[in-house]
Amino acid sequence: MPEKKKVFLIAAASSGSGKTTLTIGLLRALRNKGYRVQPFKCGPDYIDPLYHRIACERDSVNLDTWMQSEEVVKRTFRRYSQDADVCIVEGVMGLYDGADGIRGSSAEVAELLGIPVVLVINARSMAHSIAPILKGYLTYRPDTQIAGVIFNNVGSPHHEQMLRHAAEEVGMPVIGSIPRMRELYSPSRHLGLDISETDRISQLAEKVAEVIEPLVNPLFGESPAFSYQLPASDPAPDRLIYVARDAAFNFMYRQTIDYLCERGKVRFFSPLANETVPEDADMIFLPGGYPELFLPQLSKSQATMESLRQTHARIWAECGGMMYLSEGIDNTDLSGLLPFRTTMQDARLHLGYRSMKAGGKELRGHEFHYSRIMGTPPKSDIRLYDAQGQPVTTGFYIHNNIYAGYTHWLYPLLP
């Protein structure tokens, strides 16, 4: 018989409601109580999972119904929940916000997996007017199981009493509330989490865990059991795959690393530490990250850059990894393996789902960056498309043995 575990999805009415803060607090509180807790993240975000990792010391896994088929989402959830006591899935944006309508939304994931939803509402400057909002969430889609609500930014016991009365009137269970406290606010983020400040994020998780500790038992106890089956896996072949991983290069999906592990022997190396890639590498993966924050160190990684120049292995470079392979970032010279420079000047946000067809298969991923390419990149016949199937100007470049672009792909193209 499949083993049973507890699982719930933390969602919100909109971004900025406090679901990430609540999630990392729950992860830390459960870890502190001795539970084996597995975090998940809806959508393509590779930054919130870094928060999850700091909070509970366990890799978070993305569940994305646009980048993955329904069967892959189910299999992914079963696989990574196998040895956990409780699973917490953090939603993305508002509960019903997806790439195309509700497609790719938190609600779609919750309905697909049969996960109950805990709704986080920012109750600041609201009282009984919360009632029609809660009523709407209860009745909008019957297949979305709303387990209850947690009110955030509650100003006083009287404020909480008014909110509870409104919820009772429409039949919404109230799991608890979080007081308005300045020290519980998440700081602004540079493309998300600046990983040099992990201690600060850990301290935030501990503070939130202390505040929400009274919510843990009722929330954990009310979550229905979820069944899982452990999938079979085949032994990996002898292909040698080297992956850059350090403070400058860390935007990678957990599934991507496991995908590579199933298809070869994965070894990690650090450009920041000036580590080299051996000649027998079959593939090299340079993920995205924050290279612009570490330019003095990266400009001195001459041994790493020379080993990349000498290799005949396929190099798959995404976003920050591509920037490292360029001639340089602004005025800092780098490896020069790609015939263009990149810049953080006049930065503006580029984001969205992306798809492309290459190597006889369709790849899906997500673009999120502020930098841009200077000069003329290599010509490419490969076109990228957004979630609605419309062509975008984002490029994918093939130059010698390098396959590079700004998109973070869920599964890279292996040689």
C-alpha cells in the first residue's frame, strides 16, 4: 500500500500578499519540530526555491503545468515527496493567475494533484469587505479545494475579530492570522534572493516560524493524507557532465540536475573558485545566476575560462552562464567564447515562458533577466515563442560547441 503523508498548497489573492514569507516560516517551523518537510514551488521561479532551501535545508522542486505535461507534474510530485512527512507547495502570483488564463496557475496544480489550498489574504485596511472576496474564492471553481484562510497584516485583536466574523458569515474556515510586524517583511530582491545574504533570510525564517507556530498544528492536522508511488529509475550511462554551481551560478531547477544525473555522471565545479573542467567532459552546463555581482572574482578565473576554451564538449549556457562566456559584462573582460558583450546599463525586465524546437524535440523554459546583449550575436535559425505561441525576439545561439541564450530551460538538450 502507498504510504500516506500530509500536503497543502499556500496560495494568495495576488502577489505581495505574504505567501513566500508564510511558506518559509512554515518550512522552518516544521523542520524545528522534527518533520521531514519537502517544499515545492508552482511555476517557473528558480529564486523562491532558494528561500525554501535556506528555510528547511532541503531542495525545493518546481511544479509547472505549462513547462511540464500533467503526467510529468504528477510523477514529479510523487518522486520528490517520497521520504517526506509533509509537503508544502508555494503558489505563484494569485491563485488563478497562469500563463494563459488559469493554465499554469496554482489552482491548476492544486486541482491536478488534489491538494487542498490555504489562502493567504493581505487584510491590511480591510474588515467586513473581505466577505465577498472569500465567498468568491469558495464558489468560483468547485474543483479547487479551499481548506481555509490565513489573514496577514492583521492590525489588532479587534481587527482579527472582524475578519473572523466576515469569514464565518460566508463559511470560510479561518486557520489563523499573522500580525502586522515590520520585521516580518521580506526585503526587496535583486532578481530575487541575493544569495550572499542567506544568514539574513534564515533569520527571517526563524522569526516567522516563531510567530506562526500556533498555526502549525491546526494546519498540519487539517491537511488530508496524500498517496504516492515511488517511480523506478535506470542506472545512468558513463557520459560525464560538469555543472557550474556556486554563488554566481545557481539558477537551476532541481529536476534539471536530476535529469542530467539520470543521463550521465554529474560533477560540479566553481568558476568563482577558478576550478577547471577536465578534457574528458562530454557536456558542460553553465546555469544562470548573478555573475554581475562577482565580476572581480570571475575576471580572475583564468584557469576556468581556459579550460572552457580548450574543451570539445557541448557547452549549454543559460542567461548568466551565457554572459560569462561572452567577451565581457560592461567594462569587465571575460572568456570571449561568444562574440558579443553584455551589459547591465539601461536595464529593463525581460520575462515570460519560452518554447523552441531543436534537436528534434520541443523545449520549454522561462526567461527572466535585466541585462542585454551588446553587438551582433551569432545568427540562428531557431525561433523562440511565448506561452501563447507568438514569436519573441529572444535569441538562442549556436556558436562552435556552445548552445546559449537567456532562457532557463527545464531540460537542456543533451549531445
